[in-house]
Amino acid sequence: MLPVALKKQLSPVLQNGFVLKRAVFQPCLELYPMSEWQALMSKMNKLNRFKKKNNDFIRRFTAGVKMIEVDATGRLLIPKDLVVFAGISKNIVVSSAINIVEIWDKDKYEQAIDDAALDFADLAEEVMGQDDEDDGIS
């Protein structure tokens, strides 16, 4: 069941459906609004499929991809293979990640947050502390 506030935020894209897939770096799932997925696929379609690394990447990146819809009551059915991948047991966390939504097992999410907390200041400085580009973020 999607939280009411999140369902409200997603209302403009609910009718187009979503893509649910395995995350690349974490044991969680990523829920893409169809427009975001199509934009990503447009970029991936530009990869040269005659390069083995590109082909291998595309195959792994799209492994387990499922097209899904949110029903009228705000529920989405997570296929069993993706539940197993993410190690989802009982409690889940639905977390906004800018243009996608991450779906985590609650314990795994809390562990990932705790693990990242140790070096978050260094990470923040490295990612966001660049003075040499004027991108409007400060």
C-alpha cells in the first residue's frame, strides 16, 4: 500500500503505470514512473550493442524488470522474485529518491542509513561541495 501522501504526489503519473526493477547498488527495488523509465531507456538505446560491456550492462540492468500499476486503493503488487531480491520480509520503507521511489525491507534500509552515516560528511563534501562549477546548488 502506497502512503497517501506519496500516492497524492504520484497522481499525475498513476494512469501511465510504472516499472519496478532491482536496484544496481543496494538490496532494494526502484519504482520508475513510466515517463522516467522511457527517458532512461532512450539513453540506453544509444549504447552500442556491438560492445560486449554495453550488452552485458543492458542485460543486467533490465533483469527482472516488471511493468506494474497501482490499483484504485493505492496498492501495488510486488512480484515474488523482486521480493526475494530485496529481502523484503514484513515491514517495508517507501523512500523518495528524487525522480524514482525506492522500496526497501525496513531492517535493510535502516542498516544502509546507519552504514552511510559514518562517512556521510565526506560524501556530502565530495558530491555537493564542488566550488568549480556554478550549477546553482549551494
